Amino acid sequence: MDIRLIMVKEDFEKAYNILNQKEYPLSFYEYSLKHENFLNNESPKLIGVFEDDKCIGTISYQVSFCPHLGKILEIKEIYQTNIKSYKVMMNFLDQLAKEEQCLAIKISKNRAERMNQNMFDRLENFLKKIIH
């Protein structure tokens, strides 16, 4: 099993394909746009768990600062295809927090947040919902 930061289009496609696209609010374009600026601390980073070059789980995270606790590893979204990938991701979170020098891990169960959209993105999502 391979765990890596997703930075290339092929990996974004593999990661997006494990999502339930009928329920997930972002299009592929928005999903990759949301995570592609991984060098900027303002946007979340996307880590994928790959087995035989197939994505079986993703973690979208961001490092935030709390005046009382210091750095916090904030998990924005987590998706998995099976329990094996879930276990691997949970074990990896401790290592990730250590690498990012975070003192706490915050996991909140939310639906994916919509991005500020322009008219073309809204039209794409509207057409996507009609087709599915």
C-alpha cells in the first residue's frame, strides 16, 4: 500500500472516482481546484491511499493554529472504499500530525463544503445533476 500527497491529474481522477458523485457537491474541476494549491496553507491538501495503483481512500486535511493548543491537524474530508483502507488512514494520521508538528487532530463529520462558484461552475453542476 502506498500513501502519497495527490498532486497530478491522474491521481485526482482516481481519488474523485471513489466518491459517490451523485451525493458529492463538487464537480471534478472543483475537487481538483480545491486541493491543487497544496503549497498554500489556505487550502486543504489531499492524501491518497493507493493499492495496485488504484485509490482506495483519501484524506483532505489542513493545518490550522489555535492560540491554546498550537498547531492542529484538521481533517476536512475522509473517504474510503473498505475497512482496510480506513485502518491504514487512521494509523497514518498520527504520523502525519507528527510530521506537521501538530499537537492535536480534529476530525469533524461534515459534508464537503461548496466553493465560491462562478456561473459556469454552477451550470456545470446543474447539468451534472440532470444527467445523473
